[in-house]
Amino acid sequence: MIIPCIDLQDGKVVQLVQGREKALEGAAPLEMLERFRDFPEIQVIDLDAAMGRGENNAIVEMLAGKARCRVGGGVRTPERARTLVECGADTVIVGTSAFTQTGVNHELLSAISQEVTPERVMIAIDTKGGRITVKGWTASLDLTAEQVIAQLEPYCGAYLATYVDKEGMLQGTDIDWFRGLRAATRKNITAAGGITTLDDIRQLTALQIDCALGMAIYTGRLDLKELAALNAQ
């Protein structure tokens, strides 16, 4: 499955390079949602909340109420997860708060999964330089995705795995890394970060990995109609 992304910063739809430099702004959130109407699911990330620099709660909740969305950024409590589900989010993405400095945050993940059920939880195992990265990709932990993925299994129904080294750079992604993750779990994986071509998508799909697309869509590198048709297959 191909999932278009709506990343929010300061109330605007944006695309960043490796989570730092803003490369472009998209149309208004509702207009982007309309452009993506042919896709069965949308990924909505509140970048401000992820970085601890504010929030876009009203926009996030509005989008979740209008389309099938997986929503992440700033999900740090069971109550926030519950609020998003009640607003219409199909899945909540837990990133930074899924981890402590030394490992998995079992207590919080257990509480969130009990609040909304594990099937509605997606855990982000975003990786940069071989290590899990958190706080809007501004800090790294001494952990790898492969080390923790088995420990996370009881708390989620799926994983979001962003290869941050290539995020927003339109240079392709690391298929071998995703292949290793696929071998480590039977749960659904969504790949993100550097996915640029239809060949990237086909290789990931062959591994039974979904694709979350941002920069390649917003720059026109990949055509929405062609992607929607590929999804329909």
C-alpha cells in the first residue's frame, strides 16, 4: 500500500530534509487531503509536537475526522492516543515516547496499547546512522531497530520505519535495511525516507512493506494518478 504524507509545521503542510531544513510548503491541509482522496489511508505527522515546539492539534484532529488517517507526533500519553482515536484516527503512531535513554518504555507502551488496543498502535523505529532517532530526529539513542523490534511486538500492530539518512533527499532508500527489518518481524511495516522511484516502491512491495511517500509526491517526481492506480492493483 502507498500512503501519502501530510507533515505539519506552524499550521502549514511542509516537507523537510532529514527533519531539519524546510524544503517546501504544500497547499493548505484540507486541499492536500482532497488531492490524496484516491488513497485509502493518509499519514499525518505533527512535526511541532514531535519536536516539542508546540502543536497543531486542531488541524490534526480535523484531518483525522475527514479521512482514514494514521496520526503521529507528540503522542506521549494514553489520553492523547485516546483523543486521536475518538477524533477518527485509525492508528496512532508512537515515536519518541516509546523509548527511554536505555531501552523500550514498556510502562508507557503498555498503558497506550491497553487504552486503544495494540492493533491501533504503530511504533516508529526511525533510524539515522544505524541508531534509533527521536525528538523529531534531533537526538539518537544507543539502540538499533533490530535490537528492540522483538520487545515492541506486544504493544503494536505495525511499525513505521523511516530511513532518516535519505529522508527528503530524493536519492533512493536502503532496501537492504528494510529487508533486514522484514526478516525480524511478521507485523506490518511501513517504509519511509528516500523512496523516490516506482522501482523503490516495487522492491519494497515485493518485501510486503508499505510505502509512505512525501517529497517524491510534493515535487512531482511521482505522479499521484499513477500511484493510485498502482495501489489499486
